[in-house]
Amino acid sequence: MEALLQITFGGLIFGSIYALAAIGIVMIYKTTDVVNFAHGEMAMITTFISFTFLQMVGLSFFVSFLLALIFAAIFGMTVYQAIIKRVQNAPPLNQIVVTLGLFLAFNGIAGLIWGYTPHGYPSALRGDSFQVGSVFMSPHQLFILGITLALMILFFILFKYTKIGLAMRATQQDMQTSSLMGIKVSQVFNLTWAAGAILGGVAGILTAPITYLEPSMMIDILIMGFAAAVFGGFVNLPGAVIGGLIVGVYSNWVSYYIGSELSVAFVFLLIVLVLYVKPTGLFGAKYVKKV
Amino acid sequence: MEEVFILIRGTLMMKWKSTYLFILSLGMIIFLTACGGESEQTGSDAEGNNSDGGSTGEEVRGVTDDEIIIGNIVAQSGPQAIYGQIAQGIQTYFDYVNENGGVHGRQLKLLAYDGEYTPAVEMQQAQRLVEEEEVFLMLGNDCTPCNTATKEYYEEQGVINMMLGSGAQQFYEPPSDFFFGSEIANYRIETRVFYDYAVNELDAGRIAIVYQNDDYGKEGYEAVEAVRDDYDAEVVTEVPFVANEEDYTTHAQKVKDADVDTVIMLSTPNPAARLKQEFHAIGLTDINYIVSSVGGNDTTMFELAGEDVWEGTYSAGSIPVPDAPEAEGNEAIETYLEQYTEAYPGENYSGVPQWGYAGAEVFVEALERAGEDLNYDTFREALYSFDNWTEGTYAGVTFSPENHYGLTTLFMTRAQNGTIESVTDLINYDPETGEINYE
């Protein structure tokens, strides 16, 4: 029982990271209809920027964290304005090829600038592990859990109850009508890409102390983030978070009781089963687009 | 009517001529192909025995009166680009030798190509270096799967590979005429030494083997399997993992459940650091942690895992780390440090670049011993004369017709006070008897 609780807690931590990656992917898709395969690599670049502030400029963790997130917002908007906007109305396959191309380009650029040697990255909250009952937990792990839940609630409220959230939803449903209704579509997209890049950046900065900082650090996280997003329904923010947590915990159970080599295979098997029973994902609703 | 007969006869004659010409042409093609094939197969005779590709008549491929061309393929881009430092280490020593007059009047020219840690790419680069550049031999190639993929090609072409960046058994057992030595200790030898040291020196009784579930990790695991009954200790759990796994919480928990006193970890750096972090996270701090030299014998591990976490970790080395106390007064190490930091200022100088530099030292020493009349025969004889050679940065290098390992001497290290220090004298492994001797 002691082991089960410990690995379940460990699964919740990694699940939170998958969830953070998934929220960013879902948010951009929900608003702009673009599946951003470069999301993880954008997060990795933001994390390298924070590392530069931290190590080379010598700023504190939280100042570096905030500056990196400002960079992420500008970075997200730049990617949208310079590249994605041009393919906004292109067929989905073209959009996929463009974001896959960005994935490779960002990975290569990061390698050229910062090299491929992994770097250690400091935790947000340092301190020794402590025991709650039989479960060991560290301040950094609790920080990851807290940030994930806070961001999920924040973005859920933003989407559901604010004007900008309404504009985002309207734009996703019908870009032209939204524009005629006075919504500045371009601004909404800018904001969405900025927010998506910030979410990715947070995921990267929280992941780096665990997986170490290197250009390929987000590749596996992104795959599991996509799995979490699909699991949760792909257009549902709380669904993406719950999907991430389920994927994290389930993956750890498989790893412990069956074998770590099979955990990814079993995660995707579970997703196939879920999609077979409920093709829209666990929390996805059937969505009919007006024509 | 007669005209018809003439026409039929003419047609038959033409058909016969065509058939005759076709058979003749086919025969000539087969003959020419056979001749061509024979001229290309410099590496194997009719019985399949390997022959030298280094010498063609009196000329030796890649060798002139004033130059020797050497090939190298390591990852210079991509996630494994750290191994590009092997080429930097080789180049540093070659520059040093060339500045001092070369070897027997010949300058050393290194052609280092990017293999991207990908077997298909490394095969293309091998063909380019062997067939277009006509190198004398290959030195310090990285990547076990890449070396596996190209092994047969080099043997067919009759090209010597020396000081591979792989400690896999297949290149040294049985001894091949075209494979000599590794830059890092053989994985099986190293793990045998770990097990011996853990039981006899650290009084280990309950041991966990955590291993990377691929060709690299399994080599060490199999080495322990072969000798576990010879020792008064028990392997109580075996935990395999995949190299690119992110989460090590379950692996740490499995080790904790097994209640062990020693963990032997056979992995690359990231998993080794991650697992020890997870041990600390769940309060498992009072165990011996022994990590293979590829994954643990580098000061950068303090940065990855954290100084307090990495402190106390055991590993093995065959070259002293430049910052370690035992490196003080070691002339070869001091020369290395001076040359490398001048050539690559501000870059990491411990670990991987040392492999390339040390491998180049062995190669140059063999060239010196081979004399002015350099060919594969004289070169092999020169290698077989290495008997615990200690004048380079390696702790000891030995070759013989039965021993192509090269590195059978190593020492145990421990992470202490931010550096990697030697905690034993030299440990010698005899490949013929399997005996381990502590000096």
C-alpha cells in the first residue's frame, strides 16, 4: 500500500506536467484550429532563455521565471504573426507540416545556440523531501501540483466567464462572423498564441529540474501532452488536465506493476479503448460547426 | 518459292547469330563482373578469410612519405553531439604531435565526419572515408549500434578500427584483425570489477542491478549473471529501463522495496542522475550507488544531479579526471589539460574529450613502434608489443593476439567534494582467465 501511494503521487507530478503541456496545445487548437506540434520546442526555448537569465545574468529564480514568460508571450505572438498567420486558412495538412517544420527548426536552432549537453536546472522551491503519512514529497513537487491546478482554474474562468474568453470561443466557431460582430480576430489569435506559449514555458521550467535542460527535453513530454489532450477531449481545458493526471498515474502503475518499457504502449492502448467507446474523448462534446 | 526458302533460312541464321551473340555477351558480362568483383574484394579471399586492405602492393592506403590520413566518425550534431568532443580530443593530440615533427617525419591528418549517432549516416560516412578519402585506419568512432552496423563493411574492406567509443564485447571477442581497443573500458569487464569491488570491498550482501534495456546495458547485466553464483552476495532485484524514460519514481520504489544495500546502475548520465535524485526524494540515502563509467565518471554529474545528491557515488575510470588529486604531477594529464584548454578554451575538458585524446596517444605510440616502414603488418606487431603501457593518460594499455581489449586496467572512483577521486590503486582484469587483481 505504501508503494502504491508513493508511485501514485509520483504519477500525479508527471501528470501535472503533461497537463500543463496539454492545456497549451488545447488552448491554441480551441481558438485557432491549429494543432501546434512545435509547442514543446517553444517551451524548451523559453526554458533556455530563463536559464540564460538565471546562470549568465545571475538573476533570481522568480525574476528569471517572469522575464522568460514575457519572452514566451512575445515569442508566441511572433510565431503567429510571422508564420502561422500565413497558413491560417490553408488545409489542415499544410498547417501540420508547418508546425512540424517549426518543431525541427527550433530544435536545431536551440542545439546550435546552447549545445546538446544536458544542464541541471534549479527547482522553483528548494528543500528536502518530507513525509506525509508514508508518502515522501518535496516542495518542488507540491509547487508543480499547485501551479497546474491554479492555471487550469484561471484559464477555465478566462474561457468561460470573460469577454476575451467569449471572443476566443466565437472566433473558433466562425472567424468571419466574429470579425463582422466587431471582434478583432487578429488580436484574439495573438493573445491565444501568447498565452499558449506562456503555458508551455511554465511546463518547460517546471520540467527542467526533473528531466534536465537540453534541446530534446520536451519531446516525450509533448507526446504525453498530446495523449492527455486527446484523452480529455482536445477542446476541453479541465478535460486536458484530468487527462494528464490520469495518464501520469496510469503510466506509473503500469511501470511499477508490469514494466517501465511497456508504460507508453499501455497509455496509448488505453487511449485507443477510450476513443473506441467515446470517440470525442473522455470529456469532449460532439461539436457541429455551422456552415 | 525458292525466295521463301532463302528468306526462312536467312531469318533462322539471323536468329542463331542473335542467340550466339547473346550467349557470348552474357558470358563476357559474367567474366567481367567476376574480375571486377575480385578486384574490389580486398578484404576477403575465397575461403572468407580477411586479408589486408591497408596495403596495395608497395603502397599503403592513406600513407605517404610525409602524411598519414586517419578517419573518424562521431556525432557532431543532434542529441548525442557531445561525442563530437572525441574528435576534438584526437585533433588536439594530433596538433601537438605535428608541432613536434610528426611521426617518423609524417604529419597526421584527421578527417572527422559527422555520423549523427545514426547507423545509416555512419555507414555512408564510412564508405566516403574508406573509398573516396582512402584513410589509413579509423580512430575513435562512437555509437555501439553504428559500429555494429559498419563492422562487416570495415572487415570486408580490410580497414582497421581502433580505440572505438564503445565497450561492447562483439568487437573484441573473438579477436578480429580489424578491431583493436576501446576508448572506454569494456562494459563486461567494468561490471565484473564493480561486482567484485561491491562484494569484497564494500561488503555488499543484497544488490540491485538497474540497467538500460539495450545492447549497452545488457552487456553489463549479462556479465553479472555469469558470475553472481561465484560470490557470497545476492542479486535481489533487477530493474530494466528504457534510455529515454523521463520518470524514475517507480524504479526507485522497486529498489526501495527490495531492501538492498548496493545498487549497480548501468546507464548513460541522465538516467543515472535521475535515479539517484529519486532515491533521495524517497529517503533512500544510505546505500552504495555504483554507476558505469559512461554514465558516472564525470564531474558534470554534480551539476545534473546536484552536489549533495551525487556525493559518494562510485564509478570507474581508466583516465584520471584532470581536477582529481591523483592527476597532480601526472605529466601526461598536465600536457593534455594545457593543449586542450588552449585549443578549446572555456569548454568541458573532463570525460569525453579525454577519451579521444587518450585514444590518439595509443595510436601515435603504435605508429612510433611500427617504424618508418608502416603497413598493417608492422602496425599490428607494434600494437601487440603493448604490455601495460602507462606513458599516456590511460592507466594501462595491453594488447596481444588473444587480447584486443586494450583497456583491461582501471581504478574505482568516488564522487567527493565536487570532483571524482580515485579510491583504489589499479585493478587489472585478465581476459584469458577472468581473474581480477588489485595492485
